[in-house]
Amino acid sequence: MQFLLLALLSCLPCLAWAQSAASPPEAKVPVVFTGGYETDPQDRGRPVVLIAAALNVPPEVFRQAFKNVKPAPAGQQPEPDQVRKNKQALMSSLAPYGVTNDRLDTVSNYYRYSRSRGEMWRTTPATAYATVRDGVVTGFTITNPGSGYSSPPAISLPGMDDPHATASLSFGTDFSKNGSIKEIAPATPGH
């Protein structure tokens, strides 16, 4: 009886190996993120969701504050008097939300860019991989959430049809995390 028990126990590693050999291996496939820098048409190319989050105000509050700003024509510097009036208009709307002049300057400078020169505001590309078994995605792992996404990027996997997944974003006051990938999840039916 003892001999039979010892024989069975000695075969357990063999059984585990046989089971693992029978199941197909998982593959790690890099996720390709495309886009993610679209802005609301009413914002005229400004990454308002990023700016508002960095200022810790709702996007609509920043949009309302910006309605009283008169930007200089494209390619021109505003007159000093107009700069002062613009700053005053912004601060009168944002100060009640705890936004200081220094913070407004810091955020404005961080997200400043020139569309006419083909520039983009500061961004850090995200990286992730999908775990795939038998051609089916079983999960996603985000290795770097990136930053600067103003809209969820499209997700694709090399060599695979549409993975039917969507990215959700996280916004906040920390520039290195503002507009980062929070999660990649299977798309809900109808999306």
C-alpha cells in the first residue's frame, strides 16, 4: 500500500507537466495604440480635458473661463495689454475654484503648443501587451500608462483582427499621469 502511494506521489510532477504540455502556451502580444489626441470641436484644438484636470476644475468651467479670452491672430504675439486682460478674465473665473496665477501659468506653459507648426502638446506614449491563448485575448497588462491622451486611443494587436477592446483614461493634476491609460477592457456589445 505504501509503495503504491509513493508511486502515485512520484508521478504528480509528471501529471502536472502533462497537463501544462497539453494546454496551449500563452503569448504576449504588444498592444498598438493609435490616436487618442482628439479634442472636442468646441475647444478648437486645445486639450481642454487635460488643462482642466491639471487645474482641478471641470472642463466646462475652463471652457466658460476661456470664452472671455481674446487670443492674438495665428502666428502673432498678443499685445501686453491684451495678455493682462486675458489673464484677468481667466483668473476671475478660475480663482473661485482655488486656481492660483502660478498654477495657471504652469499648466498653460506645460500644454502650450503651436498647431500651425505641426506641434503637439506634451505626451508620453502608453505601452501594454495582450495575453493571447488559441487566438483569443484573455487579458491586458499595461506596462506604461503614458500621459497626454485627450481621448481614448484605438487598440490593435499585430496579426490579429479587431481585439474588441477599449481603453479608459485617467485625468488629474499630476502631469505625468494626466490623460493616462487607466484600463483596457473588452468592448461592451454594440461599441
